[in-house]
Amino acid sequence: MADKEEKYTEGSLINAIWRLSWPAVTSMLLHTMLAITDTKWVGMLGKEEVAALTTSMFPMWVVFSLLMIIPTGVVAIISRAIGAGKEEEVSRVAGQSFNYAIWSGIVYCILGYIFTPEIIQFMRPEESVAVMGIAYLRIFFLGVIFFFINESFSAIFRAAGKMKVHLVATSSAVVLNIILDPLFIFGVGPFPEMGVEGAAVATIISVAFETAIYVILIKRGLFGYKLQFKLFEKLDFNLAWIVTKIGFPVSISSVSFSIVYIFLNRIVNGFGTAAESALMIGNRMESLSYMVCFGFSMAASTMVGQSLGAGDTKRAAKSAWYATGFCVLFTMGISVMFLVFPRQLASFFIEDKEVIDIAVYYLKILAISQSFMAVEIVLEGAFSGAGNTMPPTLISIPGTMLRLPLAYYFCFELNMGINGMWWAITLTTCARALVMLYWFSLGRWKKTGSIQV
């Protein structure tokens, strides 16, 4: 971690992908562990509490989707600059990304806190679920600025290929969160018993701790470049526009995904609290695949960006295909686990038989789509590394929106009940992956010009 930089523009591809992937995948798996333990602790309170967590989850997805503008643009610009040997550009973009994150976080903090009740009520949860969901989500918005700052810091280290630094910061925060969760949820020792709200408090304390770690690591010179970041420094609006232009398509794609899920959640709520709790369990288990895929996506983004910066389009393409292949192999194992042990997996979270029965079917259906999800997410990362973020957007948005009419048709017109929802989610995932695979194979992303900042 003490090296000035880690270039991945030469040498063994497999070795480079491994060096980039394992810290990223480990970090993402730790986040998955956090989400799983979070749901486990809350599940001990009851299915209404799990439903409140589910209801809060989808608005949080919207925020995280909008947040993606910054890291997507920053990684594309800095990785290209490193590949081309432009040190001054690296330092300037890295410093400005922090300011962009600060101002963005302040805006979302204020707006989110004010409109939380309307957001929760829109999904029409039961009254008790809504009360807990509002309390949880408002605490989240109070600390949302730390998420923005952390993603900015994470992006500059990822672009430089310093995944181990990223791992140190994120894993420390995740471990702290896992420790604090039961303390605040159940009121252990001197800690107050806060229930669902306790899970939110634990999360905010942990992400603030992660911010402090990033600041310390940067001050110690582990980024490898001169980086002077100041609170509320004048924002370079031209650079902010370029970052936004690159990151916005991926972000808006993810936003559409989140908004569609808010509407899907309304359909799920019509089948009762048990179905909503089962949705959360399925989501937490699928996050095992998603986080690993996202880890390989980070590696693909860095490799493609640096390779294109060095003018090596063949290496960029091979990097993307190798990362995709490794991820597909891993997700095949997840699919087998979902098919063979669905009841054991669902029972880990909750003892309610109705919830478990619904979740079992969900996991079995999800098993079909896991490797397809790997293809979609990793290649999306490769497109992003090339600064060519429009193709994934044009694939993802219509593919995601298709879930709404399909879910309604399967659930009510074909009388499949809640299982129709699971099939709509799975089939659209498979379709998006196949289109992404075809579009990437055309190779037009290789012709993306240099990014001028």
C-alpha cells in the first residue's frame, strides 16, 4: 500500500484481476455479512420490524443510486489519467471529488429528512410498519453525508488500483457496525434499547468511523499523490459537470431500478407482511452474489480504464472478459446453495413459518438468475471504466421497468400469487444480461475518446 501507484497496464492479466478483485470482493462480502446480520437481529424482534427495514430499504437504494454519480465519474477519469501518466490531473480530480461529495451530501440530507414520511407512506405499509420505517429512514438521512464522502474516497483509491486501502477502511466500519447492532437494537449494558432505530444509529456511527479512517490513510500518503482537500473549497463546476456526465447514466439506471422496486413493494404489500419480510430475506441472500459481482465490477472498471489510458484496447477487453468469467463461476455456486438449502437459509433470519415458506420459493426462483446477474454487473463496470456509461443505461432502464407489468400480469392475470413477482424479477435479470453481453461484444466502447478535464 505504500507504493506511489499500482498500474495494471502490463503483466499477467489473471494476476492483476486477482490483486484487484480479492480486496474488493472481500469488502463487498463484509457488507453482505453486515446486511445479513442486520436482518437477523431485527428478525428477532418480529416480522413487522423486518417489514419496516424492507420499506426503508428501497428509498435508501434511490439515494445510493444517485450517489453513484460521483464514484463512477471519478474512477473513469482518474484511472485514465493514471494509465496516461498525468499525475497533476489525478491529484486535482481526487481533491475536487471530495468537495462534490460534501455539497451533494448536504442537499440529500436536508431533502431526505423532510420528505421521509411521504416516501414511506407512498408504499402503503401497515401503520405500525410505517412508524418504524419513518424513524429508521430519518436517522439514515441525518448521516447520509458520510456515505457520499466515503464513496468519493473509495473511488480515488479504486481508480489507483489500491484496493487494499479500500478494504481496510470499509472492513473496519463493517466490523464496528456488526458489533454495535445488537447493542443499540436490544439495549445491552449502558446502550439504550432502540429496536429498529438502533440498527440505523449503529450504521451511521460506523460510516462516520469509516470517513475518519479514510482521512487518516490519506494524510499518511497512502493515496500516493498530493491531495489537499478542504471543507467547502470552491467547487470546479466544469469538472463536476464531466463527472456527472459520466456517472449520471449509470446513476439514473440505478435510480429507475430503485423506483421500480418501490412500486413493486406496493404489490408485495398487497400479499401481506409475511411476503414483504420474505422479500427482504431474498434480497439479503441475493446480496451474496451481488456484492461479489460488484467487487469484480470494480476490478474490471479499473483495469479497463487504465488499459485504455495506456492505449491498449486488447488488454482492456480481455480484462473485462476474464473478470466476467471468474464471477460467473462463483455465482454458479450461489445458485446451487439457493436450490439445495433454501429453507435452512430462510430459517436463519426468522422463525415465522409463513415467511419461511414464501422465501423458499423466492430463493429457488432466484437461483436461475445469479450467473446472468454476474454478466450484467461486471460488464457494466467495464463500460464505466471506459467512460461509456450510456449502453448499460439503455439496457437497464427498460429491462427494469418491464418488471412492473410482468409482475402484475404474473401475479394477478396468471394467478401465480406472490411467486409471480419472483419470476418477473428473475426473467428480466436474465434478459438484461443477454443484451449487455451482446452490446459489449460489439466493441464500440473501445473507441471512446480521451476524457478531457
